[in-house]
Amino acid sequence: GATVEPFTVEAAARAALGVTGAAAAVAATGSIVLDSRRAGGRTASLLPPVHLCVVRATALHPTPADVLRRLGDGGGTLPPSLVVVTGPSRTGDIEQLLTLGAHGPTALHVVLVVG
């Protein structure tokens, strides 16, 4: 019953779920690292209310420093933008009311693929 549409900003804004891959993941923080060179990655991770990220186990690194060393050692240039995502954005107003997803989705789910 799911509909998969070709990527457009409009389709991402209408979608209930955005699915992306990740350039890397950080074990110490539970974060994913999105690379701006991958088509649709940032848009698909920000516009729908739920973000599902599929990460290969080989892309999992112990710390953020390990991720940056790996990406910097590739011989090529680093992407124009790397975004480290650890969960939905949170903000509180002057009355201390917590709001989730103020700058993106309200939920992040990560699937680690082994093998």
C-alpha cells in the first residue's frame, strides 16, 4: 500500500516517510552523517515527518573524529556539506515548552545492515 514517487522537493514535502542512506554513522553518539553530494539526502531527511536511514555496518565508526579521518583519507575532496544527525531537533520557548522536529522530522529511525 506504499507509494514511492520519483524524488522532487514537492514529493518530499508531501511524503510521510523519507528514506536515506548515510555516508557514515557514529557509535559513540548514535549519529548518522549525511553527505550533501548524495541526491535528495538532505531534503528527504528534513521534509517528511519521519526519517528512516539505512546504514551499512561497515560505515559505523567509533567516534566523530574517526568518521572525519575516514572521509578525509579518501583521496578526493570532502563534500561541500556534512550534516551530523543525532535525532529530531528540539527547541524550548520561554515557557519551557519542548517542541520536537522544529527544524526537521519528529522521528529518526536507523536500520543497521550487517553483511
